[in-house]
Amino acid sequence: MSEVKKITLPLTDKAVESLRAGDQVAINGVVYSARDMAHKRLIEAIEAGEELPFELAGAGIYFLGPTPARDGKVIGAAGPTTSSRMDPFSPTLIAKGLKAMIGKGYRGDEVRGALKKYKAVHFATIGGAAALLSKHIVGCEVIAYEDLGTEAIRKLEVVDFPAVVAYDCYGGSVYTLQGSK
């Protein structure tokens, strides 16, 4: 079994450059949840020259719409949604400083090109393990677009959140493991 790399968000270029497709990671720090509608609003805000609800530079977004939290918990089930649904929005966010995304499944050519051009990374985490993943989220606060309900943007504090580097900044892919080592 390979070594698990501990990383802390926000990410620097140097941290991104140290990651290769297939690396197992334990993510710590702050990550923001956002799904389709929140991504659409972020892009609309960028296009309108408005301030975003969080700083994109070095940030990470988890493609997540959690279930309601049970008593005594900070969040409900917290599994990833399909990453490709964010493909129309991700290149713009990456160009504006987004360094990491967490989801499941493949990313399109334009997203992979933006990862290379702007030194960013895409992590995959386990779909179907939402209850287990929620145990790594120790803080949760809605910070924007509350009207979207479960799709509102949340500021999440994560501890040792398990993921795998699916696409690195060198063009490597865990799905092909070509060009990453």
C-alpha cells in the first residue's frame, strides 16, 4: 500500500506540483461545497464583476450536496456528486485561482487542460460512502446561496479527508495512469 500524503488547503503551486495521479491523500483545512447551481452563480458573479463568497486563490471545492445533519453532528451524509456536471464552470474557476476539486468520475478535456495550465488538481473520493466521509468533516457553515438548500455553498472544515489524485497538473490521470509518474 502506498503512503498517504497529508495536504492542507489552501493549496500552493508547490503542493499541487508534488501530487501525481494515483497518490492517496488525506486533506485537511477548509474546503467549500458547491454543486451545479452554486457553480452557475459563481460564474455569473465573476462575469458581473461581483465579489465571490470566498477567496478562490488556493481554494478547494467539494462537489457535494449533503443531507441534513442528525442531532449532535455537523453535517449529514456527505458523498461526492458526478464531477463532469461541473465541467462547464470549472475552467473559469481554475483560471481565477481554484486549486483543487473533489468529486467522482471523469473530467473533460477543457478541465484537464486548465489543470495543467494553471497548476491545479482534481481529487476523487468514494461514492456510496457518504456516511463515512461525513466523519472527516468537523465544521460546516452555510456561507452563500442559502436559497439553494442542500446546494448552498458551505464552508467545511475537514480532517484527514480521504481522496485520490484523479488528475494531476502534469496531465496524469488515475483512470489511465499515463504521463503522471
